[in-house]
Amino acid sequence: MRKIRQSFISLQQINTMLPKYNRVLLKLSGESLMGDRNYGIDPKMLEQYAYDIKAINDLGVQVAVVIGGGNIYRGMNEMETGIERAQGDYMGMLATVINGMALQASLEKIGVKTRLQSAIKMEQVAEPYIRRRAMRHLEKGRVVIFGAGTGNPYFTTDTAGSLRAIEINADVILKGTRVDGIYTADPEKDLTATRFDKLSFTEVISKGLKVMDMTAFTLCQENNLPIIVFDMNTTGNLLNVISGKAVGTLVSNH
């Protein structure tokens, strides 16, 4: 039997941490699942994410997840493909369900009870999205993955993540990216870029910083929902964020 790697994080590390948040929504991009690949899902990256989620779930944190679909399909320009925007967005929604199914399988493989809910009805593979049912799953310690975005075209998965986080009364949105926070400029292009530890929503807007699309960002601002942008690809970072350590960039109204 293959030995479970205990979240790639030591049990001692987990046991010495107290969670700062009770209920969180983790927003992941579809591209993050590619790892070093150019397309699709990297099994090693998927496994790492599953163990990291398990680590905070084991602490008693209620975890909901929204994943994008850009590793499988990204909405294309109608002029280039002949596919109208709405049709392309629906294709992207289906891609998020595929990613959700993959993460669900990876989590269940290591003993984490998981439910996948879809904003588009597809009973054979996912529950329909029902707010109160989702909250009940969370209260029972199950990880809940929300697929198919909002179920409507013209809305991003960032907006879906903000909406679902507000609906389930999450304490915070954890936006896992490949960089360790919000910078003055793109750190992958500008070596002089510096990272912010904390920002207000108004500062993000006034400085022209990119965190989420404006619809998603405004939802968080108006509903006083903090956002933490952090590097999800560093093992243990999710656990550190949950424990209140200074990881990434915090955006809030305070």
C-alpha cells in the first residue's frame, strides 16, 4: 500500500497551529493545476493541493473551493474562433466542473469527504448548487467544491468565488496564485517590484493594482469580505495563512 505523505507537512507543524479563520473560500486558477505543463492537469500539482487542503480541513477549518477552467478552456475572441462569447463562457464552465471532479477525486483518495456542487444541473456528476445544503456540508466538515461558475455567461470564476464566499458567510477569500502577494508591478517582469503586506480596497483601486476583475472585487468591498492573495504553490503556505501568519497580501476595508 502506498504511504500517505501527510499533506507534505509534518503532523507536528499542524498540531501546533490554531486556525484564525473558521470558514474560508479558496479560489484557484485552472492554470495552477497545469504545473509545468502547457495544458490539462498535472497529477503532482493536484495531489499537492489536495494535501494542503486536507491539512487545514484537519484543523477544523470549513473549506469551500472555486477553481477556474483556463487549463482546459479559456474564452476565446469571437472574431478569431467564430464562437460567440456566451457559448465560449459555457464551455469554460464545463471545464471548471472537470477540474472540480479531479480535485474531488484527489481529496477523497486521501480520506477527505468532499462534495461537488454545480451551478448548471448535471446530476450524474455533481449536486446542484443549493446554498443551505452547501453550508450544511461545510458544518459537517466536508470540503465543498463549487463548479460551473455562477451558471451565467459574462461572469468570471473570480466573480463566482466572491459570490459563493458571500453566500456561505465565509470569513475570507484565499486567492491562491503563483506569486506571493500583490506587487507594485508584475514581479515576473519587473525585478524592482515590491510586495504589499496590507492594502485597503480603495488603495487597490487608486493604485490601479490587479487583484480580481472589478465585479468580483466590488462584491468583496461592498460586503466587507477580506481577500488574501498568496503563493499556493509553496507547500505549507495555505496552512500558514490559516494560522494568521504574515503570508501574501491582505486586502480589506480596514
